[in-house]
Amino acid sequence: MAENQFYEILDLYKSKFEPEHRKNVTDYFESLLTKSKVNPEENAKLVNEIYSSQNILSTLRSKKSTNTFLIILVAIVGFLTTLILSSKMSKGKISLGFIGLVIPLAIATIVLLYFLNKKRKEVDQEINNISSIIRKKTKEAYEQMEPLNALYDSGISNELLTKTIPLLKMDKNFDFKRFDQLVTNFGFDDYRNTDYSSALLCQTGVINGNPFLFGRTRETYMGTTAYTGHKTITWTTYDGEGNRISHSETLSATIYKPSPYYYTDTKLYYGNDAAPKLTFSRSPGNIDYKKDKELEKYVKRQGNKITKKAEKEIRKGGDLTLSSNIEFEVLFNAIDRTNEKEFRLLFTPLAQTEMLKLLKNKNGAGYGDNFSFNKYNKINVISSPQLASADLSDWPKRYYDFDLKKARNYFISYNMSYLKDIFFGLAPILVIPLYQQTKPHEYIYKDVYPAYYSIWQHEVVANSLKDYSIDHPSSVTKNIRKTRLVSSEKNSDKIEITSYGYRTERRIEYVSKLGSDGRFHDIPVEWLEYLPVSKTSLAQITDTSMKYKDFFNIKKPTIANIEPLTYKDSTLSFVYKDNTKYSEQTSALEKFFAMFDEKTDEDNLEALDKKIDNLEVKDNKD
């Protein structure tokens, strides 16, 4: 296997990458544990005490539930007894024997309720005591684990991924250089430049120099919602004998009104110069669920269909020429291809064999035939349900735990899942040898770019900011946050964030409907009108090259006119408070940059204030 490419990827994943990655991940965790000096035995002892206390708490809560049930039961019995007694008293049917039976029963009920209630209070006290012990010990366990939790850092999963598969190199964030490379060299079309899509995740990298982007967006569209109203009508008729007959009927009416819907969309975008004139598409057929004989019949049946279609295309002057591997043609099913020569260059016999292995998933390593694959000249787009649900966000806090054993297991399981999701997201690309063999044309990096970060990264950061500072206060729906570059300097972009959402107004519409009484009736139907609202905020996003752990350890001076700092994908960002003047923005930004200077202290910040005051900056420049 060449150093910069590999083949038979399913077998390779199972025999090499998966076991190697498990070892790398495990070794990495153990190195963090050693560095943290957390004592596993002490943590295990404390955690066992917590779990034992939680078991006791569960038992006590069960006792409390039983006790409460008995109190209710006794109270009901007492109430029914009183009811019966009152009834007999009103009818004058009380005998001495009955009184002799009821009075002791009433006394017993009162006594029983007293002791049950007393027992409930005792159990409540025990629950409070044991809950207090659990909180105290859990806090102690977190403090015990703090040295390890402090070592979890941004980029760990990508670092481990590249160690296992050096061919995959991951970016720390999606900067404008990578975006410009995708657009300039490969014709990447950022179709999201609308108010209906906003980026939630963007993980970029390269395979042998060819760029890729795992992108997740929040999408919205205006659909309809059904609203139903009811009205009960009554009327009177008379029979032949003059007897009055009362009738009633409930009339219903349904109307449909516009309402916004939201969903997330996850795709892999990959740029490669190979087969630059070729376009095609294929959809998942889920053939990996079919048994061998069932699959054989399916291939034969569909093979006849596409063979006839190809013959028909040729008679019409088309160039659709099926390969001799009919099984591949049926299962991959990309017969809408536009360039037969380039398709064959891409899907050599080796590529066809490997693609079939990927689709059938015989060794259970991957996800099978569940992906869509669309090629638009130099851009390839992959999507699948597994990719859509994959957790690819870089968030070190996910590993925080008070239980060392659980922390270790989760660290390993998450990073194994991360490898699988990334690897098999890329698998339809990796099975094509020509893609691995083709290096990109030289990309000439420019001296100056309009921004430091791509619009994707701007939106990802915007979506990581707190709702209260970004979204319109009247918005009751999810929001689509779009960004616009204002200025860029010192590896820092100033952006406008406009958050689009909807407020609602309650309306009533009357629908006329014929009732069985022979008359039309107006049925009231309540519905919600969704009215668009938006809010625009000014924010700053900066590349600090700072690690997640450093961000939380650094001393953060108080900076006026900004909302709290946010860390995302190795960037720091903040939002300028509403109506902040230009000079105040400049002051805040100077302090923000000074925060990363180890020599900065409160005196330096005061000096910065004086420096800003002396600047001849006009407020209306903003």
C-alpha cells in the first residue's frame, strides 16, 4: 500500500484502522490520566459510595410512593365511611350496633393516618439527608477529577484520527483560504446564500491535498398546518303526534394556514480534479438488507431494465454504455451520467469491486447501501442517515465526568464512533483509486483575503452564541442566523448577525357549514399567524490559536459593551451590546486583543482606555 493511498478500505478498516485507533485512543486517555495524577482507586471508592447512596435514595423514594398511596387509600376509606354514616343519619336508620362499628373505625382511620403521615415525614427527612450526601460526594468526585477534566482539549478527536490515518488531515476551522480553494479550484457553489439556511457545523480537511467539508445546516421552509374548530348546534322537531324531539350535532371545520418548518441537513462536499466534466447521481437502495438469492433476482430483473434503457438511449443518439459488470450498474445505479469516458476512468474494475463491497457491507464494518452520491463536475456530494446523526462537534466538555471508569469508556466509545462516522462518510470517495491518485492543481494562496474566516464558520459561530443576545425577543420559533462581513483585521472578522424568526398572532376564522338542521352555521377556527421578525447584532470572531483549556484558564478582564466570550472551533467570539458606539467598539476590541498578551494587567487596560479616548474616531463611522 502506497504511503499516500490505500485500497480495499472495508477490509483495511476492520483489520488495521479500527484496532489501531482503539489503541491510539486508549493510550491517549491513559497518558492524560497519568499527567492528571488522578488516583483511580480513590475515585472508584468515592464513586461506589455515590452509587450506593443513589440506590438507597431509590429505595427511599419507593417507600415514599408506597406510603403516599396508603395515605390516599385510608383517606378514601375514611371519606366513604363518613359519607355512608351521613346518609344513614339523614334517613334516621342508625342503630347502636352501627355506631359501635363506625366510631372505632373512624378512630382507627385517624390514628392510621397520623402514623402514616409521621412515617412519610421521616422518609422525607431521610431522602433530604441522603440527597445532601450524594450532592456533597458528587462535588468531591468532580473536584477529584478536575485535573483530568482540565486536560481535555479542542482538536483531540481530529488529532487521533490523523494519527491513525495520516492520509486524512483535519483543519482546526473553516477559514477563507480553504473556502476560496474550494470555490476557485473546484467550483464549489455555496447555494446557502439565502435567508433559509444557516450553518451549524463545518469540519474541513484534505485527503492527499484534495479538500473536503462536512457541513451541517439548519434549513427552513414555509409549509402548512391544519387547524380544526368545532361548534355544537341544537334544534327541535316534532313527530306526527306532536311530541317534541331534541337534536344536537357537533360540526367541525378544518383550515390550512402557512407555518414554518425546520430541519437539519448534513452533507460531505469533496473537491477533486479527476473527471471534471462528469456529473451523475445515485440514491440509496438499501440492498445490504437483501439475502443473496433475493439480491441475485433483483440484479437480474433490474439489469434487464437498464440494459433496455441503455439500448434505447443509444438509438436516440445518447452515449450510455453499460459496463460488463451489470451487478455494479444495477446496485450503484448512476445511469444518468453525462460523460461515459470519464465515468469509466473513475469507476475502474477495482473501483467497481470496492464500491460493491461497500454497498453490500458483508463484514459489517460500515453502514451499507444507505448513501446518496452526487457528482457535479469537480465537486462530489455525499449524504446519508448516519452522517446526518453523527456527532462531529468539537466540544471537550463532553468528556467531563465524576466517574473515572465512565469517563474512560465514553472517551473511547466517542472517538471510535468519530472515526467510523468520518471514515464511512468519506468511504464512497475512498473506494475510487483515481481520487486518491489525483493531486490538486497548485492553489496559489493570495496575500490578502476579504475575510479571515469563511461564511460557513461565521454562521457556525453565530449559532453557538447565546439566544438572548442574538434572536429577536418576540421570536417563538427556531431562528436562521445569517452573517455579513463588516471588516477584517488581525485574523479577526467583525460581522453582522441577522437572526430571522417568527412571532405569532392568534386569529379566528369562521367557516360556514351546513348542519343537519338545514341551516348554515359559522364554525370558529382558531389559528396562528406566523409573522417574520429579525434582529441584527454586531459580533467579533477571532483566531487566537488558543486551546479550549487555555481559554478557561486565562485571566479574563472585564470588557465593557460586549456580551460574554464564546469559544468555538478554536475561535473566540463576542457580541457587541446594542447601540455600542464605534469608539466603544474600538476600545472593546483593543482590550480583547490585549487579553492574549501575557503582560496585560488592569493598569495596561486603563492605559488602553486613555489611548482610545485620544483617538479621533467618529461615532458615525459604524
